[in-house]
Amino acid sequence: MSASLRLGQRYAPALTGTFAVAVLFLVWQAAVHWHWLAEGFVPSLQDIWRAVVHLVHTGELQSNLAATLISSAWGLAAGLLIGVPVGLLMATVPGFERIVAPVVRCTYALPKTTLIPLLVLWFGVGGATNVIVIAVTAALPLIVYSLRGAREVPRVLLWSARSLGTSRAGLLWRVVLPAALPQILTGTRVSLGFTLLVAISCEMIVSNQGIGKLIGQYGDQGSYDYLFAALFATTLVAYGLDTLLNASTRALLRWHETAQRHG
């Protein structure tokens, strides 16, 4: 295969995605210019860009975006600390799944923002309520993917480790966790998207800071150029985080793919 062909295959997805976004923006601008959409509710890209520049200049965008990312990071970290051990234990400890699985199934289907009024009564309006809702949201996919990953561990690995005298804790830490890592990282990527979504939803309801508060505030004022500016900035940051996590996943799993090829 020639170098130019390999290069084209490598960058084809990025070029295709860039082209699709460019077409979307052209259609957007044409729809605003020729009044295909309700005037005033959908601002032009120039108005959105001016709003972004103003929000950056005043520091309003950075401060609120930082508040959203901090609460999301705490919630995702708590979700990892809860979800991964619970999922692994459900797969490896007899009887544990029968106790936890009904709770997970019931909670998974529940819209997490419905917990906000109850948590506000317990913890008040502020960061704690947001972090708890985010943690619950992040933990559930991680439990499911960790359970799936642990169940996919080849039995021969478990038998070999037990025959060498590995304890139950050592089996979980040294065999099950590394083998389940691909599914855990997939669950982390899923949880990241849910985390940002729920963080913004919580901020729109009960928070006095964050991108969600900013979106709600400008929506109530009818300042749709600033509303879309906050949305676009959040989308760009979310895309960057997902890209970074995806690249980190590929780097972390390089050893796993090597082991699979030589196994």
C-alpha cells in the first residue's frame, strides 16, 4: 500500500467530519439569510461569533465552563470509584449480583434529574447536589460495562491464576480488572457524555453557576446569540474531551491488543 493511500485512509474520517460540519454551517447561514427559519430565534453565525468573543472577553464563558467541568469531573470520578468495583464484584462474588442487580435496573431507567428536588431537600442548592446526581448517572453505565468486561474474562486465565495460589483479591486486581479494562474504558466514554448532559441539566434547574445556568439565563432573556454561543463552546469542549479520552483509550489498550495477538 502506498504512503499516500495510507495517509488518505488515516485522515479520511477527519476530512469527512470537517466537510459535514462545513455543510451544516453553510445551510445554517443560508437558512438565516433567506429567512427560512423564524427570525430572531436562530441567530446568524456572525452574531454567535460576536457573542462568543464578548463572553470570552468578560470571562463569563470561562468561569461558568470551568464550574461545569469541575462538577462533572468530581461526579465522574465518584462514578468510577463506585461503578467499577460494583460491576467487578457482581461478576465475581456469588450472590452479590442478585442483591445489586434489581437496584441497578430500576435506577438505570429513572431520569436522573428527577432526583434533584429530593437531593435539594437533603443537601441544599449547590455543588453537592449536582455532584451526587452526576455520580449516580456516571456509575450506572460503568457498573454495566464493568460487569460485562469481567464476564468476558477467559476462564483459562482464572483457572491458571487460582492454580498458582492467587487470592480472591489478587485475582480481581491482577486478572479480572486488566482483562475487563476495554469494556471499562468504553463505559467511561459513555459516562462522560451522560455526565456533561446531566451537569448542564442540573445547573439549569438549581445552580447559580455553570454553563447550564448561562444557557437558561440567556434563554429567558431572549438573547439567543449568547445562548447558542454557550452551546457551541460546550459542544467544542465536549468533543475535545471525547477525542482526548478516545486517544488515551487507544494508548492504554495497546498492550491489550498486543497480548491478544500473541495470546
